[in-house]
Amino acid sequence: MSMDTFLVRTMSDTVETDIQRVFAIANEILPRYEMPPLSLAELRKIADGPFDLFLIPLIFAKDYQKDRNLPFNEAKRVEIRIQALEIARKHGFDVNPPDFISGIEQSLKSTKEAGFRNVLMTTGGRRYQASGDGKGRHRGYFDEIVDRDETYYAKEQGFYYLYRKHKLPRLRIILLSGTATYIRAGNNAHGCKVGGSDLEVVTVALSTEHSYNDEETLRAAHPSILIRSFDELLPALKEQSLVD
């Protein structure tokens, strides 16, 4: 690789229970607003992290039609977040450290061996830090974690944070995610220039049973590459001359 390259993965494509956790919590919140629960197929058309970003437009649909910035209304976000935390605690979601998705440990090892710097980007790393604070087995696979302090208002912030933090003349980020909003954010951040430095973002959509969004929704976000398993990642990158 001719430039410094970070391989950025997102939470839902790293730990096993994330989409099921979202499914359970969303379907306990919706009836509180006299709304029917979602099927998993319906959820995967709109799922995003954190919860408030996709539940606010759904629950407060009339207000959202008038104000597209409503998901970033802090009062609304707190209202949803308090309920999500309450439900998460009830189910023990925030007590037990999440397990890795099957196959990801080998994928993380192989990308590290290929010369990438593994990074976890998340909007809710509080759960992850329970096992990723330097003591658990998860932390050793990542060079760094970009957490909600850097991604709370817009996912693009996470990419800009890495770009500005490392102060490299050229930086390539390869984003691997099964969440459409991350793919769109990566595409938006691509081509950023500050002073004499350049940021390149290559978006790789990962379509699996653990992905927040289904393949149709991921394709609509216009990723550079779409794969359906971790095993396809390095061969796909080699095809694009992104790895030796």
C-alpha cells in the first residue's frame, strides 16, 4: 500500500447481538407511542445507530415532515435514549460484554497482517468498552476506537476526526459496514482536502444476517464495493489494487 490505510469497521458488523438488540428495544419503545412493532425485514430498511436517529422520524413522523433536522433535536434524542437504556438494562444487554461475530477474529488478524490499521467506529461504544477498555480480548484487535463523542451528531465526523488526528499528507480509509448511513457518510467524506492533505474513503458494504440494513438498502447508498462475507474482503480489495 502506497499510503497509510485504516480499515474501519462498525459495531453491528463486529459483535454478534447488535441487530437483535436493536430489534428488541425498538419493538418495546414503539407500543409506548401506540405504534405497532416492526418486523425484522421492516427494521432492516430503516435501522441506524444510535436508536434515536431512526426512531424519531418514525415516532414523530408529522413533525419530521416539517423539520428534517428533528432527529438531532436533543430533547427528542434524550426522550428516546432514556427508554432505550431502561429496556437494555431490563434485558441485560449492557451487562454482558458482546461476543464477536463468527469469523471476524480471523478477518481482523488477516487485515492486520495485510498492513491495515484496524479501527472500530461506533455511535454507542459504552457497551463495547465493557470488554474493550484494554483488559478484554476485543481491544487487542483494534488500533483505536472512534466512539460516540466523535460520531454523535453526524457519522462524517468520525472520518474527519481520524483524518485530522493523524495529520498525514494522504490518508485512505476503507470503511466496512452493513449500515447504509455509514456508507453514505463515507462517500460524503471522500475527497476532503485540508491544506496539503487529502482524504480518500473507499466504502465497502457488508451484507450479512448481522447487517443493520438489507442488501437493497445498502446498494441504494452506493458503496464502492459490496461483499457478503468477511472472506470476500481482501480478494475484493486486491481486485481494486487497494492491497498487495
